[in-house]
Amino acid sequence: MRALTIPGVVRLGWAVLLAATGGPAFAAPYCVQSQALPPQCDYYDPSLCQENANRQGGVCAENPQEARLQPGIGQYCVVTAGGASNCSYADRGTCAAEAQRQKGACVEAPAIAPAKAPDPYSAVNGL
């Protein structure tokens, strides 16, 4: 026995469903980014974002349209589910280890300072 379908009603149902969900107007603060796919900004929990990024061979990143990290002295930030962030990590490895310990994610800092080699002729600690 075949089910009776009415194409116009099915299309109208999908249109109503998409309108009711709000579509992309409410993006989550964290995204999984990889070279293979466009950013997937579906994550409210940074730990889950980090887990899926690791599984996909990508990185968890802040959604600049939603999250508002405060820049620090580092290149990377640990963010936790409560929205707290610490942007004091110079390398991704240390940041990722701390993020795992805190059940959060390691993301690039919003205002990354340019990396430059120390100046051996500088009067202040070779910088």
C-alpha cells in the first residue's frame, strides 16, 4: 500500500518548519572549523565543540558574531561552558591541555599579537 502524498502540502510544511526554527539567525558562540568544510557554528558547549573538532581533524573556534572573548597576552584562549575565558597561552598545545583539564575548548585569541623574534640588541629582555 502506498502512502498518499500531496507535493504542495509537503513543501508548505517544510517552509513553515524552517520559518518556525528561526534559521541561521541564532548562531551558537562556538564553531568547528576545518579545511574540508565551512565553519559549523552549532555549539553552545565549548567542550562538545572541542570533541567534535578533534574527531573531524579541525579546531574549535569562537564565532565572532556571537562570542565576545576579552583579549589577553596570549595567542590562544581557554573557554569554559560558563563563558569564562583565559587568553594567556602562547601555544595551542598548552592551551589544549588546559582546556581538556577544565572541560572547555582552546580557541585562537580575538586580537592575536604578531609573533616576532626577540631583538638581541634591545635594552629590555631582548624584545
